[in-house]
Amino acid sequence: MHKPLNAYHKPLNAAHKPLNAYHKPLNPYHKPLNAAHKSIHKTMTQIKKIKGHSLMNISGKRA
């Protein structure tokens, strides 16, 4: 039962190694992108907070 699966596993493993070779040079690019994403997320949440406060102020003035 296990042996036929093993036959499929070996070629997949061989295919994985060259992909890993492509992945490693991309790794240094990943960290700055992640940092940029976090800062974008922070500014988005700040904008949402500001919008929320301004809406609350407008509704407060009306009431």
C-alpha cells in the first residue's frame, strides 16, 4: 500500500529542490514587503479611526 505512494513522492521531492532554489533569493524581498504591508495597515486603521471620530462629531453636533 505504502510503496506505490513512495514512487510518487520521490519525483515530487526532486521537483521541490529547484523550487527551493528560487525561493531563497526571494526571501530578502519578503521582509521589506511585509514591513510595508504593516505600515499600510496601520495608516488604514488610523484613517478608519479618524473617519469614525468625524462621523461621531457630526452626529453629536446634530443631536
